[in-house]
Amino acid sequence: MSVEFHVKCREAYQLLADAHNDEIEKKNPERIEQNYNPETIKWSRTTGPNGVYERYPAQNETPEATPDYKGLLADLNVHKGRLQRAGLFYWLFTDGVTIGRKPSKK
């Protein structure tokens, strides 16, 4: 089997896991302990290979360690770098400090 096959399988499994997590969170909202407000973060609008998105911090900047940023970062780490909240998809960049967000496709 080719590497491409394994990559596609991994992506399919990740989509399934994300769908299951979304359902669990919808049915058990008390399970989510969100103690941060992502709207207080100073998002920077930019364009990447997949279109327009927001990121924090902006390119070539260092993030401020605000409680809201640290809370979102911790939540992303718990969810393996990807999560959906309030109609937005959040992801953690490979550098481990930059966060991206865009509207969910659902």
C-alpha cells in the first residue's frame, strides 16, 4: 500500500473522530469547560492557500499570554490542535503558538 493511501485513511479517521467529538459535545455541553473568550483575542485577517482566515498572533509577531489566549491554546491542545466552537473552526499551527480560525463548513 502506498503512503498516499495511508494519508487518506488517516484523514478519513480524523474526520470521523471530529464528527464523534462534535456529537458528544452537542449532547453533553456541560462536559465542555470553556473558561476563555476568543473574541477578546486580537485576530489578524490574512489569506492563505485555502482562502481568507484569521490568525493570532499576526505574522512575525509574538503572542501576548492573555488568559483568553492561554485558555484557547489549552483547549486546542486537549483537542489535538483542532476544534469547532460557535460556528468557527480553530486550529493550531505546527509552531505550537499560532492559532488560526475561520467559519466552519457545517
